[in-house]
Amino acid sequence: MCLSEGTMRTHVSRILVKLGLRERARIVVVADETVLSAEMCTDCSGDTGVPRV
């Protein structure tokens, strides 16, 4: 599968808008925090939808 640079820019822009962020680097921070919080959850039962690292 190949994605053009324009397609990737569009996806990144939409992620920024949906998460209310201004910088691409914040996407990484939010993703990292989301994975860490899901891993630390002791009351979670079943699939959280967040991939385990």
C-alpha cells in the first residue's frame, strides 16, 4: 500500500484537529500516554482497543 505525501499530510492535519493539538510531536505524546494509561489500568476487562507494546 502506498500513500502519497498529500494523503499523509491530510491524515496528520485531521488528527491534530480532532485531538485539539497544534504540533505533530504532541500526537506522539498523546499516543504514548494513552497506551501507558491502558497498560496501567487494573480494572480493565477484555479488549481496550489499545495495542499492547
